[in-house]
Amino acid sequence: MTACIVGWSHGRFGKQDGRDVEAMIVEVASAAIADAGLAAADIDAIYLGTLNGGFVRQEFPASLVLQADPALRFRPATRVENACATGSAAIHQGLNAIAARKARRVLVVGVEKMTEVTGQEVGEILIRCSYVKEEADIPAGFAGVFGRIAESYFQRHGDRSDALARIAAKNHANGARNPLAHMQKDVGYDFCRTVSERNPLVAGPLRRTDCSLVSDGAAALVLADIDTALGLEKAIVFRAAEQVNDFLPMGRRDIVAFEGPELAWKRALAAAGMALDDLSLVETHDCFTIAELIEYEAMGLTPKGRGHVAIEDGWTEIGGKLPVNPSGGLKAKGHPIGATGVSMHVLAAMQLNGTAGGIQVPGATAAGVFNMGGAAVANFVSILEPLR
């Protein structure tokens, strides 16, 4: 245990017309510092997670965080990027700074503004997070990448289209109870399972309801060392924080096995001295529903090829054996790339603090977070619990 989350802020995800990256950063940074019961002058270091890649013209954004308060001027501020795991990578930099005793209180912000460009441009930016030499021309971009993963999984384990529809329906139902979510509508299982004009096939067996949204959004949190956290009002401690990277080319690995996520989970649970059964909930990276299905297996909830059992038997519902994505996940909450990992940690902290409102898992005492960059390439797992 090296650090705690002691304050947080989370803006609503969705299309943020008329608000630029700077405005979103300033809003959540100011609110997170205040939520921690600290002053801006107490912050020792800043890490900003954002992919950008052409979503907006503004590059070199780290010092935009200083706009939140003049007292942040002259603090070291660093931009972090690791594809869709950018937010978690920024958190890890903060944890590392505290572990190295270079800082005691660190502000971490995750942000992305994705809707200023066209849908085609979004796809072109995101596919650059694949192995461009071999994968850049896959039709439908990253949806095509995960469409291929779904096809390979179905060939090996059978058609699981209905299980994917159940995952989508679960996450939309959860998102409908989350005021921070981009899509707050319970669309139902029948809609998610039926290919229609409103829910067409996008890539391979993946329907529109199997794909996460293009969103704008920001979230922030404050990290503090244990001694500092003990003197603050709330403190959610990292029992473990593990990163495992795999080869970038899909052709160099068994893409259906999700070996990187599996190893990250094993290392995190071992470091925490816990079993999966000890967790009250998991926020996991459902960029596409097939990812959540395979992640059930990677975290050890089911054997390989049996992930469908977890959703069909209601294990991952709020109130089930292990609630997964009570927030609505990327599927319904939205997936503003740089903000996602920070958002997942904030919402897990809210669960453990008992302040998650309509998406609260009753009696939550420990949470797991899995955030993934690329197709199971950069894999981050955190195990969180209240410090006291």
C-alpha cells in the first residue's frame, strides 16, 4: 500500500458542445482538489492523461491543468498516453511519484474531446493504436479488430451473440441509473439481440449495441501517501496496481486468450493477497461487448470459453455474484479515451465510499478495475478498498 485516492470529480460524459478540452480539465481539476479537502498549493505534481492523436488541435496540454488555480503554477505537470489505458497510465505515474517520495499529493486528470471531428476521422485516429503495418486497413477500424476477435471466439467456443446482447442490455440498464453516463436509456435485451435498421451489424457479429460510444468527458482524482491520507476525510487505498504489456501485433499472440489481461489480474490479486471472490464489484473495459465476455474468463470468473455463463446466470448484475460495470461501463457511460481509466477509478472509489447513488452496490468493501489499451496490449488492474 503506497497511496490512496483522497478526492475525485467526474463530469458527465457525452457530446460537450461549446466546451473545449481546457474547460473540461479546469472543471474536474478544481472540483477534485476541493473534494479532497486540500488547497491547490498542496498539490506536488500533476499528471494529465489524453490520447488526442488529432481529435483536437491543442497539443502539449499538461499545463492547461494550471488554469484551474494560480497556486498550481510552477508545479511539474506531465502528459501521459497509453492508448485506451491512458487514464490508468497517468494514475500509475502518480503512484510511482509517491512511492519514490518525489511527491505526497498528486493530481491526476483524464480528458478527451472526440466529437470535434467526423466519425470517419475518429476511426482513423483510433486505428493508429493498432499495429499499423498489418492492421491499419482492417475494415471498420477498431470495431473491425474486435469483430475479428468475436469471430475467432465464436469459431472456438460457439456463437455467443445472445451473451453479448445480454452484456449490452445489462450495461445500458446500469447506465440508465448513472447520471454521469453518456447514454441513460435502458434499451432492453430484445433490442440488443435483434439486428435491425436501428441496431445494424457494424463488424463481424458485432451490432451497434455491442460497441462503445464516441464521447467527450473528463474525470480527476487526487492521490496522497498513507500518512497524508490518514488525516483526510476519505481515503481509498490501492491494495495493488499492476501493469502488463503484450506484443502490439495481433499476429504474434492468441488474440482470443487475452493473456495480458489474465496475467495482470493474477499479479494484482496476488499482490493484494486476495481472491476474486473477495471483490464486491469490478469496473472493466467493455469497449466492445466481446471484450467484457472474454474478460470474465481473464479475471477468473469462469473457465475459458464459459464467459457466457456469468451473464446468462446473472452473476455480473448489480446484486449478482460479482457485479461488473455497475456504472454502465464504456458501453453506456461512454469512452472518452484519456478519461476512461480515471473515470473507472473514480466510480470504483465512489462505490467503496458509499456515494455511488442509483448504481451503488450494497455493502461494497473491495473493487477491481481493469483498463485496457489496444486489443489486450496495455493492461492495468487495480484492487481498491477503503483505508479505514
